[in-house]
Amino acid sequence: MSPLMWAVGGGCLLAVARAAAAGRHPVRSVLAGALCGLSGLAAVALLSPYTGVTLPLNAFTGFVAAVLGLPGVILLLLIPLL
């Protein structure tokens, strides 16, 4: 991976950690967001034979889904449209 990808990933982690720290239960909110994101990624993968919408299951998509949650999965789905 390039240094730019590491920098962007670190920035995302920092932003998520800062936003989670503002709440009453920071660990719970981070885990809930990661669970929702990974569940959304799994749902896209399981429904791809029926919908025709696919996302590659690799380290990058898993990282985006775990760190950014469901908005990250939606972003991954919208990137090909840009």
C-alpha cells in the first residue's frame, strides 16, 4: 500500500476515534458502527447474485466498512458512479 493510503486510513481512524470519544460510551459506539458496516458489506456480498451489485471482499473494503461503518459501504457502492 502506498504512503498516501496509510495517511488517509490514519486520518479516518483519528476522525472516528475523536467522534466516538465525544459520546457517553465511546467503545460501544465504535463497535456498533463497525458491526453495522461489516454487516452491510456482508449483505451486499450475499445479495449480489440477485441484485448484480458487487463489492470485492478485500482488506481495503473491510477496513472502510469497519472504520466508516454503513456510510463507508454506501460510499464504496457510489465510487464507480463518479
